[in-house]
Amino acid sequence: MSDHKRSALKYLAVFFAGTILILLQLRAARRLPAGDSRQTIKVGNTTREYILQVPAGLESSNKIPLILVFHGGGGRASSMPRFSGFDILAQDPHNLFIAAYPEALNKSWNDSRRLSPADDVEFIRGLIEKLQNDLPVDPHRVYATGISNGGFFSSRLACDLSDKIAAIASVAATMPTTLSGNCHPARPISVLYLNGTKDPLVPVNGGPVGANLGLHRGECISLADAVNFWTKWDQTATMAQISRIPDKTEDGTHVTKEVYAAGRDGTEVVVYRIEGGGHTWPGGSQYLPKMIVGKVTHQIDGAQEIWGFFRSHRLP
């Protein structure tokens, strides 16, 4: 490849990386959906922010689940209620859970890749305790999910806050290499992965994160290694129950579900392997061009699948 072509590719990578940040900031400028409120909590000497969705007519006598939803790197909490679809589910009386969307200090979560110096684990520990004190949150049914950096951070919470969190779901993320060797949960914990096989930012086979766009975001282990880590920790079945999700539309993606069941304390590890899928939220929007983030699958709805997984798991 000539020096001219290398320079052109480098320029395009920087341009697209900058475009991602700009578009994510524009998304964050949108008004919050009705029923969502901005809240703050003091953690040490720092004031942290989060967005809260509480179902209407909630009675203090009925304890309900809490779902923590984490934005990706460069994103904002304000984009997640609509982007993830959890607000719609939370408002359905048949579901009934509280949704909280925490805000990272510098648009990056401290998932162990040194993207942020913030003590985000203590932030979330304090937030869970505050919401349990202020609202009828069931302490046995607290969950964490997120996309990309938010998905990696959810994995860190599985490692460091398994005494508070019953299950996690990671979208378009596996585990950072800096986390997998230092993860020692206090208990077995159920884990769900939703990963596209054509993710251009978080390689499903492991490696540098964001390298295709000239970003330096550390490295991740492969999806197979992440699944192997959790199945060993939870002592689940070593062979998965595999099923193909019927296609709903022709969008160039197909979804296979793998279930590693019968883990300790009723835990399981579940994988939605999205063939042809990219760095996207299942059932969500094509928030950036396919050439940058890959395809969105519309064969499944990410929020519905994650909620279905969460509601079948609780702390002992």
C-alpha cells in the first residue's frame, strides 16, 4: 500500500471517529422522554448524575426490580431511554420495574481499560443503596446492562458487585483483557451476551477495540473465552442448548441462541450470537452508517430479551 493510501485511510479513520463523538453528543441533546427525571447523588466528594424512570402509581408495599442501563463510550445517559427501549418496557404494567441510566464522568466507564479514573464501582454501589432506600426496590432483583463500554462495565460489575447484582447483560462487548484475569466474583452470577459476528469495533474473536477507526481503547477477549470464563465460574453445563431464532425480516442477520444451564444457585450463561450483526443494539436504530458500526438486527428486540433473562434470575 502506498504512503498516499495510508494517509488517506488514517484521515478517514480520524474523521469517522470524530463523527461518532459528534453524533453521540447530538443524540444526548434530545429531550428526555416523559416520566424520566435527572437526579444526582454525592459519591465521596463528587456529584454523580443519573436519569430515573419510575412506573406511575408505584406502591411502596410492592418491591420491584431495578435495571441499571449504561451508555457506551462517548455517549450520554440521556440517549439510552429511547436507544435501548427500556423506558417503553418499564411503563408496561405487565413488566413493572424501575430503570436507572447512570452518567459516566468523562463519557467513559472505568471498566478496567483505564478509560476513566473515576471510581465507578463505588458510584453504582452507592446508587443501588440510595434507590433501595428511596424506592421499593427489591434487593434480590437488581440488574445491569449496557452497550460497548457500558457492556464491558456491566461485566466489571459482575466481577466486583455480585453481592448486589443478580445478573448482567452485555451488548456488543465481551470482557477487557485487563478484567478477565482479575475477576473474582463473591458468588455465581448469570450472564447474557448479545454480540454481532461482524462487529467492526469489538471483534468477536478478541483483539484491539476500535482499531478499525484508529481508536485506542484497549483489548478484549473473544466471546468464546468470555463464555468459557463464566461457565467455569458458575459451573454450568459445558455443552450449550442451541436454537435458531426464526427470522422476522430480511435484514442480512440471523440469530442463534446458546444456553449453558444448571449453574450454581440456578445461574446460567446465555449467548445471542447475531450472524452478520454489528456494533449495534438489537432491534434498535441504525444510529450510524453500516460501514462504521455494521448492521442492526431486527430479528430480536434487545430490551425484551434482556428483561426476559433478568426476570428469571434473582439473588439467593
